[in-house]
Amino acid sequence: MNDRWREKAKAVAIIALLFITLFFLGRYIFQQAGDGTNKDSFLKTSAGLYQVVAEVPLGQVEVYNYQRMGFTKGFVCFSPDGAALAVGTENSELLVLESEKGKLKWRKRSGNGKISALAFSRDGRRLYVGENGPQADLICLDAQTGEELWRRGSAKELGSGLNDKTYPGIVCIRESDAGTVYAVGQRTIRSAERYEYRGRLYAYTPEGVLSGKFPQERNLDAWVGWMSVSAQGQVFFGTANWDAKLQCQDNQSIYKLDEGLRQVLWSTAMAPVPPYERTTLRSSPEVTEDGKWVVSFASDGRAFLHHGEDGTLVWRRTLSKPELVNGIYVNATGLYGQATADRLVFTTGNTYNRANWQMTTPMEHPSSNCVFLFDYQGRLIEKKELGGMVEQLALSEGAAAVAVGRNSRTKDASVHGLTLLSLRDGSVLDRLALEGPCAGAAISKDGRLAAAVEAPLQLDDGTIMGEYRLIVIKKPAQ
């Protein structure tokens, strides 16, 4: 009799234990599904200065290989106070997380277009989203709730090619201390014979009322993919033109506009260097907060520092020079030019074949995939070779967060990851190695938090490395 009761008690205990296990497992799965984060990360940084806070899956995306020129995007930025982290995905999804714990606050689709720009307002209360699509919308959201506050389109002026999918897009968003929101609208139409460019700069009040645009009566006929705005509202933008036969009206390299976008205060043309026929600015110019200095980096490898007040050239440095190899010019593309209070940072990309971008180069350029650190006197502090494409650059008060992606020539996957560099001397503070290329990077203003977006990559043998996800890392409090 006692044995029978013991067997029953044992069975009840087993069933109770099973239910308890299922309860906690279900709660764990529910929590993961609810906030989209993975708390039990196996990722570690190389120096241990930062610790992984969260991993967030970003959904399924098309997997690209080494032959693809473009690559998976991941827009990521911290709010000015570092409390929130915003992410824009390749799937037109928006996420906002609590930075310290990596906890998801809200997640939603932005609309029908593809995300092409992302920025917090200076007070952190609003999140601005740029879309590439039929309407090319600039969207203003409540950063706390994700509620849409207003939406403004630019397709009426830039046009929208539904048949050939040459959609316009808002590609850069900035804000002044006064709360004026500035945005660049852009559309490029490619054909077998030529390129056609259309662009506009827009200014909106915090309530979404259009307060200015440039040009007033027409579109820009040059490619514009970047703008920078000082705290006082001084607006700077650069141009690019890949069609040497096209005679553009907007043929200056850098423009400075007044805060209302009504007039050009100064502009400057940078003469091209052989074998280039045009000077191209991609991810610059960048103006310092006080408007005193303007830093820019041409795709031909020349770095510039200008006075913000009148455009006077302070100095120029050649960081990557075209090299003639077996009758073909190869070079490392100049990408970002950014500034802090006492440092200027320039980055280069992969070595490319000027005759045909799709062809593998016979050698790696000695300046490819590097971060260059300068002081304002033009002295080189450090040249740091990172081994892979600098997909994105973000600066804090004392550190640079660098997204290191594919090396299309060496195909060395070990270089992929988020690298944190000291702005004092260029030394590596820490590194988060990733299987897939790092497609996006962000760092908080105080440097305590950083984030990376990993993208999947298909190797030549068909193997897929990495996944589409966000990783948040934090420096523990001292």
C-alpha cells in the first residue's frame, strides 16, 4: 500500500515538475517573441571593455554575395541622451529600444517605401524617417510610442518612375537647434546612354510645415546624397556626377546655404585629378556644431578642410592616390569625412577597378579599407587598416564606431565586425567580431553604448555566413 502511494506521489511530482518546466519555458519564449531580443548571447568582444546587452533578429532579407556592388542596409542611431536606440531595416521595419537593457519599446513598418535615412531630433522626442519609394516620404514619429505625427512627400517635384522603378528618396535628415528639420530628396535615372539627376533640399518646422526648399523653382541637376547642418542652421551639401558628358548647372563641389534655404552664401569647385573627370562627394561635407569648420572627402582620395564662414581652403591632403597597374587605374574610394572638437576622421573603402567596377582588381590599394585620424592642423595622427569595407562611421566624444564589411578582393571573412577606435591616438579600444559583414554602426555621445547591424553573406561555394540582426554592447559602469 505504501509502495503504491509512493509511486503515485512520484508520478505527481514528475507531472508537477513538467508543468513548471513548461511554464517557465513558455514564459521565456513569450518574452523573446515579445521584445525580439536574445538575452543569452554567446558573442564576446575581443578586449572585454564592452559587454553584449542584446541581440535582436531583424527578419529575413535577400542574401548577397561578393559580386554584388550594393549591399544590405541597416540604419541605426542613438538618441542624443543615449537612452534610446533606433533601427531601420531592409524590410522597411522600424524598431526603438531602451539602450541600457536592449529592451524593445516598439516595432512597426514605416510604410510602403524602403527606409533610406534615419535621425532623432536634438531633444530625442521625435524620430525622423526617410523613405525611398513612389512618394519619397519624410516621416515624423513620436520616439516614445511610434505614433506618426506627420508625413511629407517629395515625389511631386522629383518625379516617380513606376515603370522603371526609378523612385525618389529622402537620403539624409538633419535638424538645427531651433528645431528646423532639413532633408535631402534625390532621384537618379540610369539608362544605357546617360545618367539623369534630380534633387531638392527641404526645410520643415517641427510641426511639418514646409518653410523652405532649394532650389526654389527647379530640381538640382547633380547627385546629392549628403547634407550637414550646424547648431545655428547653416546648411552645407556636396555634389557628385558620374556622367562626364553631362553638363550640370549645379556644378560646384560644396555649397553653403542660409537657414531658410533661400540663397547660396558660398560655393567652391574642386578641380578633378587625373584620371578622374569629375570630383565626387558621397558622405560629406560635414560641418562642426559651431559652423567654424567644414570637412570633406572626395571619392578620388583627397581630404579637405575649409573655413565654414567663407569657404577658404585651410588644407588638402591626398590619402589615396590612383595607381596605374597593367594599364588599369585602381584606387581606394574616399567615403566619410567627419569631425569632433579636436579630431578629423576620414575613411576609405575597397579597392576598385576604374575601368569596370564589377571586375576584381589585380592588387589591393595600400590605402583601401582604412580609417585616417588627423588633427585640425592637418597632421596625421594614425592610419588604421581594418581589412574590410567601412560601411558606416559614427563618432562619440572620444571614440569612433566603425562597421567593417566585405573585402571584395581578399574575401577574408575574419575582418567582419564592429571596431571601436580611440580618437586620441587611433588605437583599437575593442572589437566585436561577426560572421557576416557589419552593415551599420552607432555609438552614444558619451561612448558607453554602441550598436552593430550584421548582414548575411553568401560565399562563392554557396555557404551563407551571418544573419540579419542588431547587436547592442555596453561599457559597464566604473
